[in-house]
Amino acid sequence: MDALEMTLLYDYYGELLTDRQRMCFDLYHNQDYSLSEIAQELQVSRQGVYDNLSRAEALLKNMEEKTGCVHRDLKNRKVMRAIVSAAKELERQSDSQVKALAQTILDAARLLEE
């Protein structure tokens, strides 16, 4: 799993981690610290950092396997882009009713994105 996917998992399920796991995760994935730098920062062993990260990543992956929230959100975003694209294409038509419907679709899409 790449860093972007791990960050998305953290955004969804990070509150389920312990404070120490969140700190290790943030320093490693978001601030690009090495295991040694994190160990020094937190005054724990490098193995302790590795164990915390491993447990945190496993928990995040497990939650995604059970709930599928990230997968569903990414799928919804892709579908929303397709809807917006189609509505913009309709908006270019000369028929005023089609343009009005396209605007209604775009307005609804904006509300969903908020």
C-alpha cells in the first residue's frame, strides 16, 4: 500500500489509533521522519517505533477491509467527476431546458462535494 493510500486510511480511521500510534504515523508518513528520528524524538527504541507503526497500519487496513469507507468514497468521487463532466457537456447545448437541467445537476453536485 502506498503512502497516499495510508494517509487516506489515517484520515478516515486515525482516531481509532492510540496517541503514540498517531504520533508515530504522523511523523513517519506525513513529516517523513525515519524510524531512528522518531525513536529519538519519542525517546523509545527503533523497534518500538516499528512495532507501533506496524500495529497502526494493520489496524487501519483492517478497518478498511471491514467497512470499505475509503474505497466507497474514492468510487463516489470518480462517479461525481463523470456526472459533472456530462453536465458540463449538456450545458454547452443550445436548448435552454437542457442548459437549465445541466445547471441543476451541477448545483446538486457542488452541494454533495461540500
